[in-house]
Amino acid sequence: MVTMSRLTHISAPAGVAPATAYTHVVSGTGRLVAVSGQLALDEEGKLVGAGDAAAQARQVFENLRRCLAAAGAGFDDVIKLTYFVTDVAHMPAVRAARDAFLDPARLPAASAVQVAALMGPEFLMEIEALAVVPEEGAASA
């Protein structure tokens, strides 16, 4: 178990196999922020990285970063990521982008789901986030 600021990460609860690319349990105190699934769209709504899982993953994480910032949060506040991918073969690219934005030593809880399709055939992934940020005026540890 690792406690940093308001979040506690529990990697391997008793009787559960160790996690290798996520944390089993992350808890925290503060205000909950939910970020809708983000696609690989730039600020003009144009696809970034047609057919390129790595480029799409980087854009998706950049969009998540911007959405979190708009709510006064950052990746250090994320407690859960949910990955929707059209092919699990895209997960190495997703993990590489994730590790460029998040601390690999303090990964959030996560779920990865292979789906038949997203909003259009050009999209390879959609990622959503849950974060916990300090209440207004509250000091973080």
C-alpha cells in the first residue's frame, strides 16, 4: 500500500494476484471529477493519427490532460482509467502514452475493454477518467 497526498494505492490486496499495469484499489478524499471518454480529436474536431494507435493514444491522453485541468485536476489525481479499444493489440501503444503522462509507479485502477466499434471506424480507442481533487479551500497533504 502506498499513500501519497490524498490518494492511497493498494496494489495487491490479500488473496488477489499482483497487478502489473494498474493498481487494484485507489481511494481518496475530495471532489470527484468524471471525464467522459476522449477520442483522438484535435481542438478543431479533426482525427489525429488515422490508423496509428500510438498517435491516437497520445492525442487521447492530451485531451484527458486538458479536460482534467479544466476541472482543477491533473493526472496525479486520477483514481481510475477505463480503456475502450477496438483491438487489444493497441494496448501497448495506450500504455506507452499513459506512461508519458502518468507516474508508472503510481498507476490508477483500470479496466480495458475490447469493443466491436466506437463512434466511427476511424477511432481505435476511447479513454475515460475518474479523479479525486481536494475540496475548494482544503489543504492537501
